[in-house]
Amino acid sequence: MTDASTEQTPPPPSRAADPGEHARAALTAVRQEVAKAVVGQDAVVSGLVIGLLCRGHVLLEGVPGVAKTLLVRALAATLRVETKRVQFTPDLMPGDITGSLVYDARTAEFSFAEGPVFTNLLLADEINRTPPKTQAALLEAMEERQVSVDGQPRALPDPFLVAATQNPVEYEGTYPLPEAQLDRFLLKLTVTVSERDDEIAVLRRHADGFDPRDLAAAGVQAVAGPADVAAAREAVAAVRVEPDVLGYIVDVCRATRTSPSVQLGVSPRGATALLKTARAWAWLSGRGFVTPDDVKALARPTLRHRLTLRPEAEMEGVTADSVLETVLATVPVPR
């Protein structure tokens, strides 16, 4: 899977032979339903589905107007799960996300009022427009799947996915996400402007009356639920990974640490993340084993936000993607 196009296309839905096959057909249908609302972003939709399968979270980055928010809203419409949206603003407080204790004068007691984080799919819209203190409110929720208030942990529902959108950091009024926050995201997907033909298709839909605020009128339907996600996760866990492929994942991650352009390379946590995403993509592609091509396809979206470049390299125009392209071109591929 790449940001621009999908290298492999999962098989179309067919008559389910077992729960895993039924789940794969349902999640393939999710991608088809989202395509009714968003044109030309199949790779990004695949990344969101992979995040759901891997119990991970997804960060979508792109300039305003490329359908980042619409993508997540369309995904939510295809799933039979609870979804909530938080618009991140400079004055947003941590309690506005996690919830807080509220004093009840009638009982003279404090009770906990749940915040919007208590949901299955949380759309954190423009997450980098709020200060770091509020951004950090999501750290425990994303990693531990719980929220602690007044020393008492409160579990979040399952499945739980944070799909966050952000504008590029050089845009005015943004606060770059700290490394600890970035590392909580399984994938960072770059949402780019569509190709010319896709953009014409978008305009044609709007000319025919498409309303992005009314996805039901566009025919987007819920086609998968929590049971499908649970069955899919079990099936992904059974996907085989040969020792040579494990070694290839480690070699790719280790190579980032010795790149002259990199100040801080991919950590072992990043290597385990690449294993998870490659496994999920192999399963979505209809295979019970991981290939080096699966690793290559998911390396950039899984690792790009885990690299810290040297300042002089950034001044020369080096990007995390260009470093990863060099690494993938030089690390020997197992045969």
C-alpha cells in the first residue's frame, strides 16, 4: 500500500466460507462504500481499515480541502459502531476530550461526565490546532485504552480508533505534535490532491447534487460491525511471517538508524508496528503469509513519522519518505 495508489487489490466480496472470509468480504465492502463519497483515495481508506485491524490509530495529513474529514466521516458511516467528532481549537481543554468530575448539588457528590473519547471511532479534527497540553490528553487513551480521572482508570470501548487529521506543520496557527504523541499513531497517511480524472469525477458528483454533509443520500451504508472487526483481527493474527521476512523488517528499521540524514531512527516499537501493518495488508490482500512486498508497501506510512531528521538534512530538502526510499532500495530483499 502506498499513499498515491494501492499496489495490490483485495479480492471482491464473495460467499463467506468462515468467519474470517466473511470479515474480509465485509471490510472490502467498507472500502467500496467509502468510494461512494470520496474519489481516488483508496490507499488512505485501506490505511484506516488497517489501523482498525491492528488496534492502532491513524494520522491523516494534508492541505485544507483534500477530503480528510470526509474520509473519516464516510468510514464511520460504513461501520455499525459509535462515532464522535472533536474539532480541535486553541481554547480546547483536556477535560473537553476525556471528561471530568461534575458536582451535583442535589446529592452533594461528584459524578464523572464522559467526554467524547468514550466512543469506538473518534474523529480528532485538525489535532495540531490545539496546544500540546490538550494534545497530550489523548496519550493515555491511545496507548492504554483507558482514561484516568481523579486517580480512577475508566476503560474505553472496543474497538477504539482515533482518526486524527492535521494540516502541514508549516501552516499558520498549528502546533507540531510532540514525538511521544506521533509515536502513538500506527500510520501517518499523506492525503494528496487527486489526479485530474479523479478531480473531474469529484466535480461531476457535485454537479449532480452530491452533498458531503448527507452521506446517506449518497448511498453510503453500514456494512461491517464489531463482530466483523473481531473476526478479522483473529484472522490477521494467524497470518504467517517467515524468519527471513522478520529479519527483513529488522534490517529496514536498523538501516534508518545509520542513515547520515537521520538524527533518530526507527525504534523497536516501530519495527513491531511494521510487522502488524504488513500482516494486516497481507490478509486484506487474500494471503495467509507476509511477503517482502507487503513490508515495502507499508514501510512509508508506518515509519515516516518515527524518523527525526538532522536539521542540516531538512535544510537540504531531505524528507522522511526520501530516506525510506533509499533504505528500501539498498536493504537486501530475502528471496
